[in-house]
Amino acid sequence: MNRQALHGCLLYLMWSIPFTTSSCSLDPITFMPITGMPAGGSCSSSAHGLLTTGVLCASRPDCKLVFCPGCNSSDGSCRCVYCNNVLDLNTDLSESDFVFKAQLIAGVSEKVLLPDGLVAGDIIIMTATLQDLVVVFSLVTASDDVPFYLEISFMASTVISNSLIEDVEGEKLVTRDRSNFDLEKSASATVMYIVQDSQFKVFLDNKLLSTFPLRVSSPSSITKIEISSPNEDQRILTCYK
């Protein structure tokens, strides 16, 4: 059985798990494959292989990912790791996969609400259309400050990271390194945020796009994500957390 088939079985088994913990949400949850080497977080080892470890993760509200390095066996002989968060991701290790337990928090929308805020170790995965010349992703607080926005300009072939707090722009960080990512317009792209204690990391289609310092006291003050562009049809297709 190949890795993709294992993921499919993992999904099937996950839905059969009875949720016995009152704090566990009953909203749709799925396991999503991500490429790279996860780091950080409180992790536990499992010698039961991908499927059984995935079932263990699915039954725990705090479990966020299952990582089985080099595991190609379906007989349960692989050693895996399951963790409650990810603090970093090394995408240079393209042969290493893990599956992330994600909850759908928004469908087709220009705004994603995060009523509980963010904490270090959170992962946000968005599939978004990138069909305009300029697309801006903004992390916004309840007071409408923007601790972090990411402006992708296909016309200028740049990515700008900055903040807008109390209507004051912060220090602008401009990225022009085309070797690190592909700045071509496409119908859709996967944008992933990893929240760290003092900064954000943003990946576009599994490549590091930007690292930006936290310019507010806590990521818990961030209560929504907004996407904007001159094109009124610009939309976030899905958002998982």
C-alpha cells in the first residue's frame, strides 16, 4: 500500500473514532499531507505505524500531526511520532511527509474569523486564488491593527512583509529572491502560516516565502485573516487550522 492509500485509510478510520471528550469539536476535521520535517511541540513516540498512530491522534483533541519518517509499511512496524503543534518546518527534506489534523474554519470567503486568537504552534493552511497582479494577506486584531500583512506583487516580482499598527506602517521587508519561490500567477496556491513565539513563517506551495517578527504583545490578539486585491473575485477557497 502506498503513502497516498495509507492517508485515505487514515481518513476513513478517523471518522469511526467516537469523540468522548467534551472539548473536542465535532466540526469537520481532516488529515492533510504536508511535505517537510516538522520541529518543536510536545511529541510522543508510537511504534504502531501510520494508521494506528493516526487513530490515536484523531481521538485526542490536542493532537495536531502524525509524522512517520521513511515509513512505507502498512503492517504497523514503522515508528511514528504524534505531536500537539509544529513550531517550524524544514521543507528542504522533500522526502519526509507528515499528516496534519486540520479543522475547516472557512469556505469561500475574503475573511476568516479566529475568535480564539492564535498561539505559538498553530498552523493555518489556506487554498487561495492568486489571479490578480497584487494579492494581500493580512492578520488583523480585534482593534483592526494589522500585526502582519503579506503583499504578493506579480507585476514587481516582489513579496512585501509589513505591519500597520495604529495606522502607522512598520519597517518594510522586501523579498525579491525568485530562486526561493515561483512568482507566477496561478489559479490557486496553498498558503501556510506557522505561528512561533516571536515571529510568523509563511510558506507558499511548500516553499518558505517570508519570516516576519511579531509586532504585537501576543498572537492571541489576532482574530481574523483577510485577503484583498483589486480584483473583486479574489477569494480564499478554504482555510484549515
